[in-house]
Amino acid sequence: MTLYGDSILHGVADAAGKSRLEEHPAEVIERLRPAYLVIDRTVPGDFVVYRSSQFHRERIGTRLVVIEHGMNDASQRFDYAEPLRKMVRRVKSLGKTPIVTGLSRSAIGTRDAYDALARRIASEEGVVFANWGAVAMTSEDLMDGLHPRQAYSTRLAEQLVRALDQAAPECVTATR
């Protein structure tokens, strides 16, 4: 599977984005589902509006493609719906399976509206929605009001694995 996203899916361990959590989300996924080869194309500070403009040139060799963007777009009130839809449709046009995570919990006021957009697009496009907003979180779970500490990051990755299991049930017990 290929992961596209920002600092949340990247698993940054500091607000500057210079280090990663002890076990970042890609590693959690590989630990929980050894059948997956995870290609991590996450970029701290990435925006869907910027990624989508170059996404059509990306070579994607995996069947599953996770799209986790939106928090940076929400913080800047950027257009989110159409760039996200464009990425989802590109993945589908390649005969691949997109999974949209939705937005993790945070202190950003526009988070809920952007999460609702992600849910709506996933529904309209008929793709799996991981529903990161449903993952339990307390204020202690965030480093800076935005970035998850290890325990919350792990719970987000576990929620993503449940969504991946819907998309590829054969990988639940398989090994590489």
C-alpha cells in the first residue's frame, strides 16, 4: 500500500517535523498486517491542494492507496473537496483502491467541517472511509493541539488497519 498524507500520518514527534514517533503509523501497519508492504510518501506540512496538482504524475504500484490530508488545508481554509476528489478519482482510474482517512481530532476549529467533506467525498466516490474522527482522544494525546503522541497515533493507525481490512480482507491473516 502507498501512504499519502501530512505530518499526522507521517508520525512526527516534534512540532518542527524533524523526528518521528518511536513507532510511526507505517510501522504500526506493518506490525499489525505483515502482508502489507508499506510505501510511505507522507510529507510533513503537505496540503491536499498542493499534492493533488502533482499527484497525476505519481507512479503508484500498490493496490491500496491511503489518502490522509486535510488538517493543513483546514488550518488555512484552502479548497479541500475538489483536490481530494481529484486524488481519489485518479487512484480509481488506475484500477487501485483508495482509502480516505478523514481528519484526526485536534484543536483546529475548522477540523469538523473538513472531516465532513472527506466523509462525503468517500461516500460519493464509493470508497472506504477510515473515520479517524471516531478514534478516542484526550487533550493529553496531543503534543501541541495538533500532532498525536504515540498512543493516539497508534490508535489512528489501528483504525486505518480496520479500514484496510474492509478493502483487502485477505491480508488480515496473510504474511509476506
